[in-house]
Amino acid sequence: MIKGRRLKDLKAELRKRRNPAKAKILQGFFKTGPGEYAEGDIFLGVEVPVLRSLANQYSGLSLSETLRLLASGIHEERLLALLLLILRYQKSGRSGRHKVYKAYLRHTRYINNWDLVDLTARQIVGDYLYDKEKAVLYRLARSASLWERRIAIVATFHFIERKQFRDTFKVAEALLSDEHDLIHKAAGWMLREVGKRDRAAEERFLKKHYKTMPRTMLRYAIERFPERTRKAYLNG
């Protein structure tokens, strides 16, 4: 961290690293076209390792300026702001972590693509809620916002890493009737992560729900199973 650097300096540094050719590829990959889930999002073409380096250099940026950056229409600026929030959260005490967690949940309208969710929900929401009451996860799982629903399930990754699976199963159950493919993928991914640590626990959930769960969710959940077992689930 270099003291005295401000938001305008960070934005200038970011633009020096823009790559129009890469930006064009990313805008296709992240579905920014008309009617797609990230319609109108703007990319500079800056890769994540570069953003992480800038976040480390500007980790002293104030919370208010970080939240201003999060409100940007440029994808990499929002991602950079979220990386800064993670650094602030990790370096803070109890009250500071609470402040970052609350700021994150107040600004979910800007956490509006799957990479933004997946890089941050576990580190902030999951970490904060691990030893606390978790009703907020079930509120998020019922949200009209695709991204809040994804935050709900991906946040449980923090619990999974500590071999606490109950909330993953409960949130996944709440999302069984979800209509969006990005939710099916995220829930299946989390179920697969459970299975890496406790195959029997995952299979108990699957045996209860595999006949009715979305096909994509099931495929993601059983991806690491032996071929014979995968075929058995897929064939009912």
C-alpha cells in the first residue's frame, strides 16, 4: 500500500492497463448483449491478477471511495472495489467486519455478475455469518434478484470448508424450483463441494431430490462421481 493514493489515481492506473481486444472477448463471455443477463456491462479487458495487484497497492482507499468505485458501470472497477472490500474485511476487527458486511449487502445491485459473486460472497457474507444466525441467507435465496440468490448459495462455501453442510442443503432446497441456469450451476457446484468432503452427506440430499432437481444442478453435483453412479442418477 502506498499512502496518499486516491480513487482518481486508481482509475487512471486501471485505464493504463485496458486491452480493447480482451474487452471484446469478455463482453461476449459474460453475456452483455441485448436480453442477456449482463446486458450493457462494460469491460476494459483487465485481467484478475492485475486487479488483485492494484487492490493491494490501493488497500488504504477509504470505504466511502471504495463504495463509489463499486457503483461504476465498468465491470473491472466493480470487481476491483469488491477486492478492496475483501482486503478491508480481512484487516478489520469485529466492528469493521460488520461494517463491510453491511455495506456489501446494501450494494448487491452492483454485484451483478457471477464472477463478482463467486470471488466475494464466501469471503465476506459466508465468513461473517459462520457463527451467527443465518436468516439473511434464506431472505436472499427468495430474492427477485438473480445475483442475491447466487450470493445466498455461494456464501455457504465458507461453511462447507468447515464441514458444516446444513445451510448449503437448506439453501439448495430453497432453490430447487429456481428457473435460472446460473443458479442451477451454483447450487450444483456447492453440492459437489460438499461431496468432496462427505460423499455420503451429498448423496443423502441427492437421493431425496434428484428426480425433481434441475438437470444442470444434478450434473454439476455429480460431476466427480464414478461414471456408473453418474449414469444411475441421470437415468433415474
